[in-house]
Amino acid sequence: MTNICVVGTGYVGLTTGVCFSDLGNTVVCIEINPEKLEQLRSGKSPIYEPGLVELQERNMRSGRLRFTDNYADAMAEASLIFITVGTPMSDDGAADLSQVKSAARSIGQNLTHRAIIVDKSTVPVGTGDMVSTIIAEHTRPGIEFAVVSNPEFLREGSAVSDFFKPDRIVLGATDRAAAHEVAELHEPLGAHVIITDLRTAEMIKYASNAFLATRISFINEIAQICEKLGADVKEVARGMGADKRIGPHFLDAGIGYGGSCFPKDVLALHHMAANSGCHPQLLQAVMDINQDARNRFVAKLETLLGDLSGRLIGVLGLSFKPNTDDMREAPSIDIIKALQARGARVKAYDPVAIERAGEYVPEVTFCATAYDAAKDTDAILLITDWNEFKQLNWEKIRTFMRTPIILDGRNLYDPTEMRARGFIYWGVGRGNHQPTLADSDGVKA
């Protein structure tokens, strides 16, 4: 058993704290937001993550997990202190390290014994050295500590599973003995451990996310070409993915990546590269293609309906991906704002993200069901491929709609089936069939 302190209770921090406590460790999580702290102490999770709240409640009952806003209390017996605070984008694209700096200062001020500080936040290369310097400036003389970089690779929507079944554990440190101590903590997971220097570990996280984002932008560019040349991108991706050198993952064409990691990390890596005198042209192309995928999606609607002013558009799915309520950098935000800028009215449904969505897309009518979101609409836009959208009663939905237009941003449906049901259907990269209003009978005036 290890005594652990986790600073920050966002997606990474809360998952880390809860899961380490479930492995039998004693964990104290620090949360300085009073409302969020009260919520956590009552056994509730401030985020939607499948399976997390059940583990949280169980380990709180066992006494292995608790929450506080007091650094001295949380760190009193901790031998490992994880920094898991946010590193959002600043105005110039660089990662905002203000929360990391604040955490490092507070750790230094309250450190009373030897401990290993584990930086789990996604941070620019060189941040581990900065954290070490800040702690050294604020801690008492003679107290030993080491800083280890341990980048996280948790996917929202499957974070608990990813924690317990990781592909690899990356640890970077100047003090190799400290890295091996952190490795021992992860032994129950049975994962491959990679130990490097601090800066290399920090770069591994950025390089990994940038590569995955590149795959998404690549297949979206291929999808655009498929539409012009009459090929089906889903079959193209299937054929590509069968090559063991390529593999099938992250080859789903659509409306681009979003969330708390890919947009921020690609931009931050671009910023680091440019500031270092490099020419990150591929990273720039990845970002441009991602934005273009959203712009083309709205342009398709304009192709079908013309002027969008006064049109009522239904949106299915708001979160950036299924199984999460995270709205950060979600494609739905750009698409809805583009529709509103063109004078359209928007109604929307999402299984879990509606409560958060209002902060990002005001003046949207939020609905209780997908069927409510379809009523009297001139078109439906499928944005997030939640499971419950796979088996909707489309015959029923068609009777609700003013114009039976479906724009499928995730290629969730079969084009032939949807057209046979009387819909004007348009996916992403599914051949050169450009639908028109003439493709459907019974369009209401």
C-alpha cells in the first residue's frame, strides 16, 4: 500500500485517484473549488465517465479515498504526489501552465518529507525542470524530492478501462531510482514500462496525440477526394486498416477531432516547434484539415437548402465523442455557431452533455429526446455517434420533419438504406452521389 496525493480532480486527476485507491492504496485528492469539493465529498462525480462514480463511492466507503482543499493535510503522509491540473490553451496557442506553477508552489510550501512529485498533466517539453525549480525555491532546506514525468493516455469515455489496461506506462526522470519507484506503483497493472529522461517523456505524449490527430485529418482529406471521385471512404479505410503496417484505428472519416487533448496538444506542439525555429508544416495542415471538415459539413447543408436564414435544424449529439459529457472543442460548437451565424435556428439532443452544452452554444433549444429534436426541422445533423442513435425509428422521425434531410457527420448509417426510407442522405466521403431535394418524395412546402 502506498500513500498518494493527487492535485486536481478533472478527468485525469479523478480517474487517477479513484483507480489507484481501488488498487488498495490510500489516496487523498486536492480540489480547491468549494462547490466541486462538496460534490466529491458527497460521493458524486462532477464528470460523466462510465464506471467511475461506482468506484469512487466504493473506495470512499472503504476509507481509501477522500477529498480536501488543504495541501498540508493531503500531503502529510504521501510518498507520491501527482500533479493532474489542467493546461488549457492560451491565446497564442501555447499551453497555459499557471495551474501547474501554482500546484508546484503549494507542494513546495507544504512538503515536510521526502516525496516523488509525478507530473501527469500534459505539459510542454521542459516543464518537469520548471516544476523542480519551483518546488526547490519554496520547500524547506534539506528536504529531498524528485520529479517524474508520467504522461497520461486516458481516453474520455473509457478512462477507467484505459487506466487498468494501459498499452504502456511512460516515466521520465533525471533520478532513475525515483522512476523505478513510480514503476513499482504500476506493477499490478502488468503494463510495459518505458523509462526515459524527463523531456523525452513529455514529448512522447505530444507526439502520440499529434500522430493520432494526423491520422484523423488524413482520412478526412481522403474522404473529400472520395466524394469527388466516387469512392467509399469507409471501404477505403477498411482496406487500409487490414494492412498490419497501418491498422484500423483512427481511420473513421467525419467532421474532425475535438475534446480536451487533440486540439490543444497539436496546437501546443506547433507552438513549441515554431518557437524553436522549426517549420511545423504537417501540424499546420492537420489543424487546417480538421477545421475544413466542419466548414464543408455546413456547406453541404447550404448546398441542399440554400439560404439557411429562418431554417430549423436538428442536431443529434453535442459532446465531442460518445460516452462523455465533455464539450471542450467539440465539433458541434463550431457547426452550431456557423448555423446560427447564417440565421438558422437550432434544436439539439444529447444523452448526457446538455447541461454543459448551454455554456458553449447559447440560444439552442435543448430537447429531451432525439424525436423531439427532429420535430418540424428542415434537416437533421448527426454530430456525435452515441449508441442510442444507431437504432432510431427513422420512419417515425421522417413524419416529424419538414424536409427529410439527414447529414451524417459520423457515417453511422447506410446511405442506401436511408435513401430507401425516403431521406435525402449525405454522409462523409461515401461516393460521388450528391443528393438534391428531388431525391425525396413528399417534401413539405
